[in-house]
Amino acid sequence: EIIAIVTLVGYVATYSFHLIGRYVRQDPSAGDDSLPPDSRRCGRAALAARAVVGSNVAGAVGLCGIGVILSFCTLTVLRSVGGALVAASLVSLFLTFGPLLAALLLVGPLEPGKILPDLAEIAQSFL
């Protein structure tokens, strides 16, 4: 059971970090403040989702394939690991492209790069 929990948490975090990282790097408005906030969030989230959906789904399909192969093993521990991999990959995809994407659409930061001060400014303050 511990293996299943660790696997699930790891893959949920991995897929989520990919989506959030792309959300931060995407800039559909390119500084255009005339767009309403909802349009900027929607554009940024759509670009981020399109950028990572292929790799996340491919990773989940690969994990499901490994999990199915392991579920036919004779050792009980390998069968449970196989089931955990299938469950973790499917739940991770659902949580990443369901609630997390919805949260980014509704309350995601408008200018994610400006939330924290620039590292150069922080370094200058110590010198």
C-alpha cells in the first residue's frame, strides 16, 4: 500500500508541475493589458495544456502498459505494483487536467513571473 501511495503522489506532482511550469512560461498576451483577466488566464491555460497534454498522456499510457504487464506476474507484490501504476497514472491525468486546470482558469496568476522579485534584485540587496 505504501508503494501505491508514493507512486500516486509522485506522478500527481510530476504531471502537475509540468502543467504549472508551462502555465508560468506561456504568455499569450505578451504584455497586452487591454485583454480582460479571464481572457489572459484562459489563453495561458490553453497554451499550457496543449503543450503538455501529449507528453503526459504518453507517459500515462507507458505506465499503464507496464502496469498491465506486471499484473500478469506470479509474485503478488509485482501484481500490486502493476495495479498501483495503472491507478496512479489515470488518477494523475484526471487531477492534472481536471481540477488543477480548472483552478488555473479561475484563479491562476495573471503575471506569474512578477509574483516574486527577480533573483538579480534579491542578489543586489545582499551586496
